[in-house]
Amino acid sequence: MEYNVEKLEKELLSKVDTTSQQELEKVNRYINLIRIYYELDESIETEGAVVVTENGSQRFTKTNPAIQEKNRINTSLLSIERSFVFKDGSSPKDGSDLV
């Protein structure tokens, strides 16, 4: 099964109270971050995990900055996920139930 952002958005909207502006805003922010996250994936795939930087006569390699940005976005996504309040009154699991 292929991943689809539009289906994810519909799924989230079906689970949250769509009369709540706060929940709608969270869904929109979450979907926006998901799109950026996967755009960064494409950039990493195209440019590679290591990029060459030229500064005048200097030339050096460094880790692709998109990797660090993906980590920041992932942290934001997880935070938004934990804050969702679903119609059935539940919230997404934080993993503590696995212990």
C-alpha cells in the first residue's frame, strides 16, 4: 500500500472534532510538516547524505543539512501527534503502554 498525504489528512479529519478550530489547525500544521519532511527526503536522495561545500578556495564535505531538519520536523510531528484529541476521547499513545 502506498503512502498518500491526502488520505492521511482525511483520516485525521475523520478522527478529530472538525468544529474545533484548534484541532483543524493542528491537522493543517501536521500535514504541512509531513509534506516538508518528504520534500527533504527527496533532497537527501538527490544530493546525498554528504554534500560538498565550496567557500572561495576552500572545499569541504559535510552532512546534508536536510538530515538535521528532518530530525527537527520529526520532533515537531511527534509533539503534534501527542496533542491530538480524537472524537472517541482518546489521544495517540505515547509508547508508555508498551513497557
